[in-house]
Amino acid sequence: MVADATTLEAAAVAAGDERAKVKAMWARGHALRELGQMSESAKVLGAAIEKTTGDLAERIRTSLALTTFLSGDTDAALDQLEQATEALEDPAHRARAEAQKGLILARIGRLEEALAILDDVDEAACDLTTRAQVLGNRGITAALLGRIAPAESDLERAREIARELGQVVNEARARHNLAFVSSLKGDLVRAIAEYRDVAELVVEAGYSAAEVESDLAEVLLGLGLVGEAAETAQRAALRFTQDGRVADAAEANLLLARALFAGMRLSDAATTAESVSSEFASQARPGWKQAADAVSSWCRWAGDDAEITDDDIEDAIELAGELHSAGWVQSSYRTLLMVGRAALKRENRQGAGRVLEAATPPGDDQPPSVETMWHHIDGLRHELAGDIHGAHSRYDAGIAVVDRFRTTLGATELRSLAASLSQDLAEDGLRLALTRDDPDLAMEWIERDRAASMWHPPVIPPEDSRVVELLVQLRKVAAELTGARLDGQPVDELVQRRRQLEDAAAEAMWGLDGETSGMVPPRLDPDAVGRRLDGRSIAIFGSCSGRFVSVAQVGDERTITDHGPLDPIRSEIRHVSMTLRRLAAQGLTPSAIRDLRGALDFGLERLDGLLAGPLPALIGGGGIVVVPTGPLHRLPVSLLPSWRGWPITIAPSVGIWARRKPPSHPRGRAVFVAGPGLTHAETEVADLAAQARKWGDRDVVELVGDAATVDSVRGMMDGADLIHIAAHGRFREEHPSFSSVELADGGLTLHDLAYLGAAPRHVVLSACDAGIHAVTGRDLTGLGATFLGAGTESLVASLAPLPDDLAREAMIAYHVAAGNGLPQAEALAEAITAVRESHPLGFLASSLTLMGSV
């Protein structure tokens, strides 16, 4: 690179070869630009031009133009290219200058003009290197215009030429561009995997990977990984700034502003967008400035309390048109949707109609976010025209796009995040159903997109993949961490190492292909819900426009209830959850327990009035089925005074619950597992196994001590009738898919459940936190959801920590009741009632929750 060019330059000087010296300076200036040293590159290239004339000087001027553009002076760069193009006599050299001009025009948003220049380049006059450059620039320009097929054809040819010439960096760039095109058309899994590979190639070649990082941040944002996108964009912007690549730094900072907006950091997003808008203005890049201005406007229009004036409506229409013309289709649609929905919410139907009518249909090969937003816009237009059936149809079509997209994702985390793409669609569908006071339709829309991950079991990564290697390392570190805690040793380094491995494994999973991982959730049949009740009642909760709502069915009657604003309910559930955790702590004094109990009862009374109170009398002969949403997944509803003592089943998805079929297999083996470090675990397992043997109708397996490994437990649970695991549970808020129950050699996570041939029929997790789920939009991630999605019929787990002795007592009472023939919900209710009376903290047993389709 620079050293090689410097050596050649010295040799030319020694030989007195002025032309060779100029070429060596040219090479050095080019290398300096690739390494990010813009001012030095411009200095060297300018000096080289002064030392020569003719085509050689103009060819160097072509290189200088790119350095000038990247340094932020667009007008000067175009002037330099204009001078070079007019002066160059050799057709091949002129073609290279035209290719460079086309690239810069594309980068500033003059796409059609750029493509016209690139189409006119005489490829026959080009050498192979120049031809590859023309193809690459033309491919990217066509892609930005939405012409995906010709873009991919040009870029594939550019990659083939680079490979043929042995140009490693140019091949990496062609692959980088192909990954960019994949991201534009929505193939984000392929894009992210390709970016990872390309970044390694570029670094190996000694060049900056900032360009790859910047485009990777765009993909991460498209996948809903907002925090990761912001960090990556910020890192790329810093590197570009350090390298003097002002134009690239501005683009990365725009991406950062968009990521900050997506994370609802509105003040930071607005500040960043306003700053970068000024930078684009100084660089004479109006299309990019409009994109930055759009983010500023979004920050102003975001939020439930945003006021939308007639001026806002006019501004939105004008801005959306400019964005669409500049190729920012997604930003254009987002602008129209945001203002249109806000106007509709404020009953400004005329203004909403004017905004939404400004949208034009997207072209082919658009990413899922664009397709989804178009269906949403079209649905709102049908709604405003009074065509309610058409509106629901378009909302359905948008959700179907998201469902298909989710099947391409192999990482559970990404599937959950992708659910947010259809959250607004589902909310508007529910809003229409509530407006019509139609319980059946409301039930369908509450269910739409709920717990969709449960229809997609975890993907099994290839045996030779980096994912498998990282999961093995993670399990080893988890086992070491458990051992260190039991021995009272320092754990800080192991905790940090575990987090690093979790981060690395999560990133590696993002590139897993999930095409065959599951199915699209079927439509809910409301009549099937009634047929399944069998004397029970059901309450199906949802949220709409910041309010908590429900559809309840008692007998044949269905009713809709508005429970009021969501925020007070969310806040009270958070306080109750914190109090439950504090009550389970060791060493509390009687007065501390009394005070905490008082706070808990106060919170539960308030929640009872907000949740159970407004509902019709729900209690039927068989108890209650509750289908929660959002924060309600964290609340043990058996604690609510109105429902205390009643048989309750939590169904994460009413669709899965309603479709349940009677088991077709005889009772199989019962497996009882004791994990390390849990007081009474081995005694609990021994007692339960002895009790199970008395029934004599199935094989009974005990796994304790060193025998309770992840592989052995997974093998025994495959196809089992019952598996009971008494072990510590760890809920991983930052990486829910790594939540686990701790076994002898590490944690059993949802990734281990991917290898199950047949899920166990009934699972009991006698471990704190094992029943907690991460809630992303309306989607769930956690061990419980994974078991149920894999086919487990029912699961008992706790939503809060329990004292070890209380857990043991409650579990034995539950299994005795179930073994005596009581249905599971009744058996758990009876067990909770029994320990409530016999244990000082027995009321905490209500945190034990039955989930599933029973």
C-alpha cells in the first residue's frame, strides 16, 4: 500500500524517471485515500498532477475527484471530473472518469442522471479493471432506483472480474455491494451474513471496514436491532471522521439519527438530524438533506400528544414527495403514515385523507417494511372511504408480509423484533373492531400477531457453524459460573465472559436461515374458542391506542371491556413484581415482611380494580382462561383478590389454546431432575419420583448430581409425558433466548430445545424466574413459550422467586393433586391454597402459573 508506493517512488527518483515517479505518487495518493487519510491523499495527488500533463494528469485528477468528494466538497469534485472528462483523449481513460462521475452523482442523489452517464460508458473501450468499476457503480445506482435484477447482474459480473484478476479488495467491495442490494430487497439474513464475511476480508487486506459497518448498521436497523444499529452507526461515523471522509461520516450520522428515533430517543435524534442536515447542505447533497430533515420532522410529530396542524399536513405531503423522488421510499411512507394516523386519531379525517392519498404504490423487490407500510396506508385509505372490509383486508395483507418475513429469520430474537413491523397494523385492525363493538372481530385482532414465535420453533444451527462452537463455550462458562457461586468464589470475570459469549452467539445467530423453521400463524376461529371452554370463562387482553382492553366470554356471551389507560396498569405491575422479588429475599425481618406484604396487597387491590373489576362475572365451573398481553405476562394473576383460589390457565396464544387436540399417545415416562445449588432439590426429586412410582403406569427416571447434564436431560425429556426440573432459573433480560435453568454442566436454554424430536407433554419448572418471558411488541421469548411452541401441552412455572422450601412444598402438593386425577389448573389451585395456609410466605406460591392449552 503506502509503503510499497513510497518504495516505488524512491526507486523512480533514483533512476531519474519522472513519469514513473508521478505514477508512484498517484499510487501513494490512492492508498492514502483507502486508508482514510484524505488531506494527505489530496496533497499527494495534487502534487502529482502538477508534475505531469496530458492523459496521465487527467487520470490522476479523476482519482483526486473522489478524494475531494469524500472530503465533503461535492461541487469541486464534479468540477474536477468535468475537466478530466473533457481533456482525456483515450476512450478507456475517459470511461473511468465517467464511471467516477456517475458514482458521485449517485451518492448525492442524482440517480437518473448518474445511471444515464453509466449506461453510455463504452464498455468495449475499457480494460477489465475499468469495466468492473463501471459495472459496480452502475449496479449500485440501479439498486438505489429499485431496479434490483439489473443491479445484481452488474454486481455479479464486477465480482467475477475482480476474482479473475485476483483483486481481493475489489472482490470484497463487489460482495459488499451485493449484500447492500440484498438488504434493499429485504433479504436481511443473507445481507448480514455477507457483511460479516466482507468485513473480515477488508480488515485482512489492511483497509478500513467503516463502509461495511455503516451498511451493516442499516441492516441491523431493518431487523429491529435498534441499539446495535446505533452503536454500529456511531462507530462507523467516528472512523469516517477520523479518516477525513466527511461525506461518509454524514451518511453514518444520518443512520444514527434514524436509529435514535427508532429507539424513541427523540431529543438526541432531532439534535443529530439537525446537525447532519447542515452538513449535507454544505456538501450540496439536497436528497440527503431531505432525509435528515425527515427525521427532525418525525421527532416533532411522534408521540400520542403531538399536535397535527394544517401546516403539518402540507409539510408532510411536500416532504414525502421529495423523499420519494430522491429514492427514500421507506422514509416517504413513514412520513405519510405518521401524520395520517395522527390526524385520524384527532378526528381530522379530511386532513388524514389528503396525506394518505399522496402515497404511490412501491415498485418490485421492496423490503418487508416498505410493503407493510404500503398495505397500512392503503388500508387507512379504505377505512376513510368507509370500506371497512377493504381496510381489514389490507391490514391482513400487511401482517401476512411480516409473517412471511419472519419465516426467513433463524434467530428467535430477530423473529420477536420483526413482530414490531406489524404492531401498528394490528392496533388499527383492533381499533376498527372496537369502533364497531364487534367482540368476535376484536378477539381476532387481539390475537393477530400475538406470540407468533410460538409457531416457529428454534432453528437447529449446522454442526460446523460458529453458533454451535459459541454455545458450547457458553455452556462451559455457565457451569464454571455456577460452581464459583456455590464455592463463594469471585464471579465478575465469568459474568463478563458469559455476556461476551452471549453477544457473540446472538450476532452469529442473526445470519441463520429460518426458511423452513415454522409456519404462518393460522387465523383464529372464534367459534372454536367457545367449544373449548367447557364451563370455563375466558378473558383475552390486548391494547389499543394506549388503552388496555379485553374480550371476555362467559357461556355464549362475549363482551368488550375498556380497562382504561395502559400506563397505570404497567406501572402497578412493575411495582408488584419488584415487591414479590423483595419478599423472596433471605433474612427479612418480620416487620420488613409485614411492610412489604402491605405494599403488595395495596398494589394487588389496585390491579384487581383495573383488571378483574371491570369484567363481567367470569367464574365458570372449570375456572378461568386468561390470555395476557404486554406487561400482564409478568403478573401472577392468581394473586388478584377476585381470582384468588380459582383454577386459572394462562394461554400465551388463544389460537394455540383453541386448536388443542386431545393427546394421541399413552402416558410415557416421567422425568425428575435436580440442578446444582438448590436447597431441597434432590430431596424434592426423590419424593416426587417415589410418589410417581406408586401410580405404576409409566417409567420414572431420576437425574441428580453429575447425571443432570444438559444432554442427558434433553434426551430424557424428548417424548416424555412429564418432566419436572428443580433447578435455579436465570432470566436474561438483555438476551432472553439465553434464559435458562441451571444443570450440572451449564444452562438449558431454548437453543437446546431446538434438538427435541417430540416435546414433553407436561413440563414443571420448579425454579425462580423460569416462567418469565421477554415481551417484544406482542411477541414472547422465553423457555415457557419455546416449550409450548415446540408442542408441550402445559407448563407450570413461577413468575417470581420462591423460597426453596416453599417451592418444594407447593410442588409436592401439586403433583399429589394431579396424580389423584384433578385437572392441572384445579390441582395447582388446590396446592397453592394448601401452602398458603401452611407456610409463613405461602401467599407467594400464587406466583406459580399454569401455562398452555389445557
